[in-house]
Amino acid sequence: MSASRALLIVCDGLGDRPIEALGGRTPLQSAFKPNLDRLARHGISGTMDPIAPGIRPGSGPAHLAIFGYDPFRYYTGRGIFEALGVGMEVRKGDVVFRFNFATIDEERRVIDRRAGRIREGTRELVQSLNDIRIPGVEVLFKEGIEHRGILAIRAPRLGWRVSDTDPQKEGLKILPCRPLDATEESQRTAEIINDIVDQAIKILEAHPINKARKAKGEHPANAILIRGGSYYEEVSGLQERFGLKGACVAGGTLYKGVARFVGMEVLEVKGATGTYDTDFRAKFEAAARALEDHNFVFLHFKAPDLAGEDGDALRKLEVIERIDRAILGIEELRDTLIVVTGDHSTPCSIKTHSADPVPILLSGPGIRVDGTQSFDEVAASRGGLGRIRGLDLMPILTDLLNLAAKFGA
Ligand code: ZN
């Protein structure tokens, strides 16, 4: 007997390091998680270097690798994945950036990188930016969440290797966009971006929404900070490459964007956000339903990474327990290969991503059960799967679904 479909659960930033306050254990080791432990007992475990040993992965490249797309080949920058994640229509050759609305003073010094975390009026502000005119170039803006948005530029022969204008720190001036290589294409893109930044400041400064914000003593959104330059190319999707009809259940736009990039259907689930307040159970139930008409479902939980970046080990432990409760009944999914892993470690002790490998388990019909008793970093390191890379996962998964092509005769 073997599985005919797969559910891949990625708990963002899941892996951790020993924490003194937890008696030298990780949050995952300390959490009460009977459902995950049962999957491990009935499955095969191992550890995974999402990109390669010693490489600290960003979430975008890590997910590309897990979906079977070499990040060194396919990852240009975050902008394009954010654009796809908010449903922006992009075309081959578009150069895409993320931007923040920000507050600057007369000398272009950044006072507030998020313009007071502006929420209201951003749609109108973004619309006003569509008045920016650059001869021979299409300039497209789309609003994102809160103070964030997407900028795409469309023209022949554009480069994407250009620097950010976001100085990343308040008190510093907006940076000029510079080419990061010696090509004419990148030079041209940098000039276009600098022109866009100038025009945006003029338009935003005069906008009634900002005048009203100033009158109320709020920070005006009088500038945009640009980062994450990237390039869009169409790739063959999971269906074509692996015979997988994919669906994605995620809250964060980056994850939806990567899923769309590789050809998954992105499901909108009520209450699913990329935050602590997400409806964990609604997401699991949506993923379980999606398995009825997809043979590959990707379910993403962001909360462990947020807790890791906050350095809050107890909170990380608690969100792992919430994920465990949310997947109650997972073993009743018939004919389903269940994979649980992370996209990288986010140790609470360093509050950022690390290269520590993540635990991974595969459970379902046809699996060689390896005797692992619990799902955690240490138990998994002794498991029968050994230590794999992110790019190994799809070949292993499609083989277990009997979809893999034979190598040679
Ligand atoms: Zn991540």
C-alpha cells in the first residue's frame, strides 16, 4: 500500500538550539505535542539542511528548495514573490521591488520607516503613484499589507541587480539606487528607480491624505523606500515537473507568492494570517479539504518563526502546542503521505535564522517506520531518513507517491 497524495506542513523557523530556561532543551523538545509525536512514531524521521549545510536560509529560497527549485537558479529577490503573493499580474521580464511608505524630513532623512504603520488611505496613495511617468517604461504599483506595497517596472532590457534605497535605519537619508553589476541594463534600472523615488516624493507630499495626517499630528507617508529587486521568469510548475497538482494554505504573502511561482493554487482561508492570531484549525481543515482534489497540499504556519525572532522560547513552545492541537485527526487522512518540517531554524537565543538543520518526518502508508519516538531536533537526528537537503525532498516525496520517473533502464 502506498499514498496517493501528500500533505506538506512547514512550521516556519521551527528548529532551535538548547535553551537554559528549558533545562537545555529546545522549544520543540519541551512542547506537549502528542499528535506530532505519534506521526514520528509511525513514520521515518531525519534532519534537513533547507539549502545546504552552513547556509543560513531566507524563507523564500528555503521554500523554493523544499518545492524542488534550486534557489541559486530561481531566487533573484523577494519582490517578485511578494508581488505574486498579493495577486499582482506580472509578466516575463518585469523587474519587481517591495516598498514601504515612510516619513522623511526636508533633507530626505528617514524619520519613520513605516509612516506610523499607516493603514488607512494606502489604496488612494498607491493609486496616486500610478501617475508617475517615465518615457518608455510602464510603472506599476500595487498595495500590500499596511505600509507595504509592490512596484514593478516593465520595459525592454531592464536589469534587476540594483541596490535598495531603504537605508534600513531611521535617521539616515534615503539611499540612491545603484547598479550592482557593470551592465547597461542595471544602470538603466537604477536611473529609473531614482526617478520614481523623486516623483513619488513630489506626489505624496502634496496628497490630501498626507496633509490630513500632518494636521492630526500623524507621520505622513511622504516617501517610498524600495528594496528586494528581483526579476520575473515563468518556470515549469509542480504539475509538469513532478505530476503534482498543488494547493497552498498560508497566511503570509511571501509563501503564497512562492507557491504561485511553482504553479500551486493558492486558497484563501478565512482567519488565516501570517501572524500569531491565525486560525490554526481553520488552516488545517482547509488543507485537509484541499486534498480531495489536489495530490499535493502545502500548509504553512508562520508563528514559530515569529516567536524565535522575538527570542520568546515559551511562546515558541506554546505555538508548537497550538499547531499540534490544530492537526488533531491528521492520521485519519487516508492514502496520504504526511510530511512535517521547517524551512530553517530560528533559535530564540539569536533571534534570527540559523543554518542548524531542521527536523523532518514522513508518515503514512508504505513508510519504513524507523522507531523514532518523538518529533524534535535531537530525536530526528538519529532517524532513518538521515540528513537530507531541501532539494532532496520532492524526489523522495514523489517516489513515495510512485510518481517518480525511473533513472536509466
Ligand atoms: Zn522562514
